[in-house]
Amino acid sequence: MLRNYICLGVAGNFAHHLEQAGEAGDFVDVEVDEAHAPKGIFPFYLPGNDGFLGVYPISKDTLVLPREEANAQVEPEIGILFAVAYDERKRVKDLKALKFTVFNDTTIRKDGALKISEKKSWHENSKGKGDIWIDIDRFEKGGVMDRFRLRSFLIRDGVKHEYGVDAPLTGYSYFHGKLTRWLVEKINNQKDAGPLEDISKHFKACGYPDHLFVSIGATAYAPFGERNYLKEGDEVIVEAYDAENPDRRIVLRQQVKRHA
């Protein structure tokens, strides 16, 4: 379903994640409206793009590391499918949150990347999406998402380790209407500067899609996740569960392999 839609990510929407990932320095020159605001948005899939961003990267069961040795980490996130409304000038005027799932925005930690997107996608099966979607009744306080928590694990050599902290979705710095309004503003106005890109140009090049998938930011790492990069043979688990009904959950399980 997502192959026809632009896929974007949000950088720095959960406290301490960028510092733990060693990427806070990438954004020192990025101006934000308030201290805890996200740093910007980036593309990780653009349908029809002639470059690496045109390769569909999302899998439900496999995570393939690059051919070369790379410091890759799980980024456990929530992904939201939005319906997009445009004005007469083809600027985004509204986003309606339709459904959500869990997402693994696996990222390579490497020096010298000019754009965030260069660390995000490298070939097929470099990202992961949960097994189901859950409909969003209303993307505001009191809605279904407020009951959910996000956590992640890594199984290595038969031992299960906590990778990302168990956190409520309401712990996101920007959530609900504040996140939606911020996304609209960034899609329309973010400039190509530093690690960020002009997203409005990508929308034009992709023919102004009527839906948009957004991975809204990675949670903080548990100690094991902060210290350990992915290895061939690992198993990644990203899970969102209803705190009031723990049997209601979305699960992503990926076997980690090395690109042949």
C-alpha cells in the first residue's frame, strides 16, 4: 500500500534520542521554535525517484544490512498514514490521521553524510513495518493512540535484550494536532539547508500524492540499545501495545541479514 506514497520521517521528536544516537551535532545550526521541538523532516522513500530514495525499503519480516560494515541501529517508532489535502496552489493545507502501526526506521551512524536521508535508506528491506494497522478514531487527547505504549527488543544468541525504552506515545514531544500543524508547515516551508531537504519539491516531483506515511520519531534507547549495533543473526522486535488491554498489540519481527 505504501509503494505509491511519499514516506517521511521526523528527526528529534523524543527526548534524548539524538544525543544517544550521536547525531545531535548534525542539527546545531537548525533553528527551532522551542527547545523540545523536532529538528525537521526527511524523506526515506520517494516513489518514482531515480536515486536511492526510489527503492522501496519496507519489509514486514527481514532487515538487510549494507554490504559494507556499518553501524546500524534500530529506531523504534510509530508510523502514521495521513490523507493529504491541498489548496489551489498545491500547498498542503491539511493532514488527516487515518491509521497507525509500528515502524523500524533503521539508521546507519556514519560521519560525512550531508543529508539525513543518506543514513536512512540503502536498498530493499532496510526498514520495517508492523503486522497490522489500527484505525485512529481521533488524533487528539483522549483518542485511541493515547492508550498505547512503544517498546523494542533485540534477540542475540538466544538472549532477549531491551533495546528501546518502554514509553507512552503521549511522550512524543509533538503529538496530536501540534504534530499535524508542524508537519504541514515543514512540508510547505522547510528549506534545503544543512541535513534537511526541501520537501515541497519532493511532493511536486511525486505528483502530489493523496496519502502520506510519516514515521514520527524514535524513542530513547535502553542501555543495551545505545551500546550495540545490529549484527547478522539478530532478531529485532518492535511492539506497540494497549496499556489498558495488553493483548491488543502491533508487532514487527525482523530477522537481520547481511546483503549478499
